[in-house]
Amino acid sequence: MRFVVAIVIVVLAAAAGVFLGYVRWGRETVQTERVEARLETTKSEAATLRTENTELGQRVEQLTKEQERLAQENEILRKQQTTDRLLGGSGGALPELPPK
């Protein structure tokens, strides 16, 4: 009889140990899975942001080049207009002199 009671106690202790271990590590496993899922989401968001950042950098570069090109064209047109005024005498009428 003692032998049977000892076996039952050992089996119950083992079952309690397995249950407590499952509860403890099961929670950690769920928490780990949540953290891993969040990490994957964060990695995906970071990759998207890097892509958008690269695209925005390219757009800024294009706009800068366009701005430089327009500034050069503006300078050329300004020089042509100045040359035309000087050579063509179409500078317009002189303003009136202020009263003395």
C-alpha cells in the first residue's frame, strides 16, 4: 500500500511540475511569439521607410537639377534680353527727371 501511495505521489508531483512548467514557459513562448511578430512588422516598416526615403532623395535630386537648369536658362535669357536692349536701342523711354 505504501508503494502505491508513493507512486501516486510521484506521479502527481510530476504532473504538477509539468503543468507549472507549461504555464511558465507557455507564457514566455506566447510573449516571444508576439515580440517576434512585432519585430517582423517593424522590419517591414523600416524597409518601406528606407524605400520611401530613397525615392524622396531621388525626387529632391531631380528637383535640384531642374532648378539649376531653370536658373541657367534664366541667366541666358537675361543676358539675351540685355544684349537686345543694348544693341537694338529698345530700352524704352527714359523716365522723367524729378522736379528741381
